[in-house]
Amino acid sequence: MAGDLLEFEGIVLRAQGNGIFLVKLDSGGAEISCHLSGKIKKNSIRILEGDRVKISVSPYDLSKGIITFRTKG
């Protein structure tokens, strides 16, 4: 099941309430609502507007994703 996820890169546009972020994808420019993965919460990694992130999206629901990595730069 974990191998079925699609991975994309994008930029955080807006930090909404309750740990939800709006991410604009580099490929296609779609905007996806994402929440943080457990590793990011556990290590207290801060995600701010303008950060580049990697997200994983289920092929069954392409409107929601999980932020799995914050890239440098």
C-alpha cells in the first residue's frame, strides 16, 4: 500500500488552521490540501509559507496529501 503513493514537489502557499497546508505543485500548478507526516511532527520541523516540500498523494484521492519532507533552500 505504501508503494502506491505518488510523490510530487511544491511550494507551501498558505498555512491553514489545525496543521493543514495548501501546497501548489510544480508539475501542473494544482493546489492540494496537505497535512504533516508523523516524522515531521515527531522531530518538530517547522513548515512555513514559501517552503519547498515533497508530498505524497494517494492515487484514489488526488485532492489531499501528506507533507513528507521539507527541502533546503
